Amino acid sequence: MSRILACLVICAWAGLAQAQEFSALARLDAEKSSLQSGWRGAVTLEMSLSQGVPWRIFRLDEPRRLVIDFREVDWGQTRPEDFGTAEGVAAVRFGGYRPGWSRMVLDLSAPLVVETAEMAVAEGTGPATLTISLVAATPEAFTQGAGAPHDPRWDLPEPATTNAEKSDKPVWAPTIVVIDPGHGGIDPGAERDGIQEKDLMLSFARELRDTLRRTGGFDVYLTRDADEFVSLERRVAIAHQLHADVFISLHADSLSEGHAHGAAVYTLADEATDAASALLAERHDRADILSGVDLSGADDEVTDVLLDLARLETEPRTDALAGLMVNAMRAATGALNKKPKREGAFSVLKAADVPSVLIELGFMSSERDLNNLRDPGWRASMASGIRDGLQAWVIEDKAAKALVRQ
């Protein structure tokens, strides 16, 4: 049913778009938008927009979510709580999904399905109101109609496969570094006092990129250079597409339990070195689920075995990278986490042929760490430390490869 509805919605806005020239962004009027409970578990979502935009709706299971895509909405200063609450809806999140696209996700605590969905647009280029009515359903009915519809106008193309082998780089070639600012768009990451992890990490990623470029010997790319959502799978794919020599993911999480503080460097492992590492990996990986990504196409057992074989060569190189990074970061900033080198099952580190590390620059739940993250001087020192660790690793890695060839 949801797929049929999505198709009908797309057809409807296709004709509407021809009648009206939509320009600029549609702005959400939070005061005229709401989420309301109705009779017998029914829920109504109403969104007031400055103009009509193409949109679609579908639902996903495990966990249950309702996903609404737009092209494109300016959310302004709207907060999730501005919509109010409704029985059966556990949480509301929204934001940029990727350039040109916005997404709203309703996390459902009960199986709700769409009964009606309509966008009413005033004459000319006037305001629009999107009204979605949800009704209670059985878990079986919800699951049966769940799934992300595929449409080339909305979705990324299927990934292309290639059999080309990665050739050895000449010694003089620059080291290709992919920096991954954690979270983004609809996924803000940790939050404290109005400060969001996604913003802090993007700012630091840009500063680190500039530091490496000024040093020379590095070609540096970011997985995102704006406030947009990038799936975990896509982040890893970017590293492969750019033939990265190193992948660095940046985070600054928040822990409600304990008093964790200080930076740490993580490498991939099936099992975490401690409970805190396991908790962080679970929270990071949940970003895709919360943002409405359909994760049904997971790796099968055969693929996992092949990836493990590829990691036999990459793992010791990654371990060396993490060790040198920790030493250089400590020398540059003076102090790190009491256990600065850790392991965890982070999906973003699963590029089997690319040495990959995840750096927790600090914990936003720590007053000291938050002040450091906001301090330009501290960030410059940390960027220098990461650069020094990278330079030391490049020298050591090239020497090790020369010995292997001999």
C-alpha cells in the first residue's frame, strides 16, 4: 500500500510541478504545523509550508518508521518538540538528507499506516498544507507494506561494480586522506546547550583538511562539506571511489553514565575492548536506522569472509596508524583519554582495504572537552597532532612496503 501511495504522490506532484514553477526553498511555518492524536489511535500530521514542493511518503520496519521526503524544505529554527506529541509516535526528526533533499522521520511506537495523504496548494505560488492521516494497524499489516520505493528521480543510482585492481602508487605520489565528519543533516549526533556534534565535527574537519593541505604531501577530501546526511555505507563507498590511503572518521559523543573525557582513537574489531566502546559503536551505527535508511541489503556470510581476508593485510597497518596517531595527539595536546587506543565494531571503519580509524575528539558530556572543542587554539593543536601522526605513519608504512617487496 505504501509503495502504491508513493507512486500516486509522485505522479500528483509531477503534474503540479508543471503547473507551477517552484523556486527557492519551501519554509516551514512551525506555528501552523502540528502532530495530533485522534480517535482509536489515529494520528494526524499537518505541515504548513510557504509553497508546494514535490514529496513522497513510505514506511520502514525494524524499527517502525514513517519517512517523508521533500525537495526541499527550510526548517528554520524549528525543533522536534514544536510539533507536539501524539500517541504512537515516539520521536520526530528532520533535516537535510543530501543536497537538494530534506527528510522527516517519525519513529513509531505502534504500527500506524497511512490512511490519507494530501498536499493542498493555494492558487499561484501561495502556501501549501501537507496533511497526513495515520490509523492503527496490525504488526503484520505494517510489515507487509513496509519498504523504501525506488525511483531514479529521488534515489541514488545503484552502485557500479568494477574489476579494476588498485595499482601500486609511486613513492612520490601524495597520500590520499578522506576525512569523515560524523553525523550531519537529519542526524545531529550528540547535543548539549544548543551545540550539535555534527556542526563541531564539520568545522574541525575543514580545519584539519586545511592543515594537511598546507603541510603538503596530502590530497584531502571530506565525505561531507555541508550540513547533509551521508549514510554509513556511502561514507565507506566514498573512500573506495577516491582510492583513499587513509580514512579518518571524526566524532565527539556524549555519555550519560560515567565521566568519560579526553580524545581516543578507535580501530575496527568484532567485539569492543570495553562497554563504553560497545555503546558508542551501537549509537553511531543507529544513525542510519534513525534517519530512515533501509538496511535490508546487509552483507551475506560469504562477503564477510572475503572482507576478513582483505583485512589481514590492512589490520596491522591500521593498528600502526592508530598507535602513531595517539602518540602525536598526546604530544600536541598534552592529555588524552586514560585509555586512548581502543577497538569497536564501528560500521564506518569497515573499508577492508583502507586503513581506517575513528577519532573521538572528546565527549560533549564533559565540560572540559566541550570547552576544548570550542577553543580554536586547542583545535589547531589537535589538528597538528593528527597531521604529525599521519606523517609518521606514511614514512613507516612506505618503509614497511619496501621491505616486503625486497
